[in-house]
Amino acid sequence: MAIHLVRGLSTLALVFPRATPARRDRLIRAWGRKVLAIFSVRLVVDPPPGLDLAARRRLYVGNHVSWLDIYALQSVTAARFVAKAELATWPLIGRLIRQSGTVFIERSKRSDTRRINQTLRAHLEAGDVIAVFPEGTTSDGRDVRKFHANLLQAALDADAEIVPFCLRYLDTQGNYAEAPAYIGDLTFLQSVARVLRERRLVCELTFFPPLERAGRGRRELAAAAEQQVRLRLHGHSRQDR
């Protein structure tokens, strides 16, 4: 993983400034796939029929369980993320996520939401793909917390699609896996050690159809996305939605 981090920093410094958007997306997807492979996580992607995962100008919203979530989503969507400001100060990883286009938010400052929404709107209008975790924190992956609606406003203002997703971590027998959950007083290194102790993990990434926005505000859309994620976590298949 250390070697992969160094390669990532080198790519951001030497390749990204001259790369086309399409090549950047390929590099980001490859980066995410490699991280999952290093930690022996097999990704299973379940999109609805007709959903083009390479489409642009889209906001993905879903549940948040682990630091692995970012790499799972990146490996499929090459999305930019909204993250807590303190992550920018992490050694190596902080620099990596800063240079890869992450948008940072001061969650303790209510006034920062407006700035973030303006930034996200500009990215979406430029054709970027953004992923956010509206719970505002991680959960154990058994259920989903309330989805806060503030960051969905950027998609409404930019007339961008809003696509919900659900992340579940399983063992090789298809049972719930607790190890990836980054919760409580766990430090990052302790969380990494928990994941490494598992010989194999499966990350199931389910996408849902874009939300119908007509006549619905951001709170209604957030509640609709939250309900779809909750149903999936409770064992419903896509056909049951």
C-alpha cells in the first residue's frame, strides 16, 4: 500500500497536469481497483438496467461504512468526493486526496455548506461526477442514518442527475462483515489492521435509478434515497424496490 501511495502521488504530480479528463478518469478507476485488490476486497457492482456508469454531470448519494467506500466508488465512477476538512491534514493520504480533486467541508461551520454547494454546482455544471455521503458520518453498515439534504441542492441548481447507491460489506459466504466498519474510537491504522485480518471480503455496490426530481425538493429527494438504501440493507433485491 505504501508503494501504491507513492505511485499515486507521482501520477498526480507528473501525469495529471497534462492528462485529458478521460485519461484522468481511467487513472482514478485503476487506482481504486488496485487499493481494493491490495486489501483482498472483491467488488460486486449491481446497476439497474440502462444506467450508464460512465455518464457525467451526476451526483451519487449513499451510505458510508468505511474508508474503503471511496475506492469502491472511484473504481466504478471516478467520482470526486466531499470529505471532512481534517482529512486534508493526514500524512501522504491527505495530500493524495487533495490533489485528486476532493472538496473539503468544515462540518462544524454551518456557513460552509453554502460555499461547498457553490463549488459542487460549478463542478457539476462542468460535467464532473461527485459522490457524497449524506449521513455525515460512518455507520456499522447494518442500517443507514438520516440523510441530510443540504448537499443535494447543488445537483438541483446544476440540473444534474441524483443517483443513490448502497454499500454492503460481506464475507465470502454472503454474511454481514463487521471488519470494514470505521466507527467509534477506532483509529485509521486500527481500522486498516481489522480489514487486513480478514482473508477475503466482498464489497457489494448497488446503484439505483436516478431520482425523479419533478416537484420534489432536496429534503424529499434525500428521504427517497435514504429509503432505497435502507431497503437494500435489509435484504431487498433491486426487483423489490
